[in-house]
Amino acid sequence: MSRSPDPELRQWWRQLLESFDPQRQTVKSFCSHNDVSVASFYKWRKCFAEAESPRLVAVELRESEPVNEQDRRRSDGSDTV
């Protein structure tokens, strides 16, 4: 079981990653300039991306009654378009 990282450490990495501009430098040069490893850069970037990605939620689909008269006629086969 892994423990949650220190909130201050998470904040430090978040700010560091937000300062990265791929238009201005490579990951390798950015990491070298900030004294962090490339592996840590990618690990933390993945960590934040997973935390911010939308979660899938199971839904149950059920039959429903037609909303209006036109839909009701279509559902029984009459007045099809």
C-alpha cells in the first residue's frame, strides 16, 4: 500500500510542472535546470493527469414512456416518418 505524498511536495511539483513550457525547452533541459530527474517529471505529470481526468460512472438504462403524443405514435408503429 502506498502512502499519499506530502501536500507541500504535491504543491511544489504542481507549480513546477505548470511552469514547464514545451515550446521553450525540452523535458530533459527543464529537469536539469530544476535539479529533478526526467523519471520524476513524468511520474508526477502522470499522477496529476490521473487525478484530474474524468471518472467513468456506471449507469443503468431503463425503458421509458414516450414523452409526447408524436413519440407515442412512433413507438407503436403508427405515423412513422
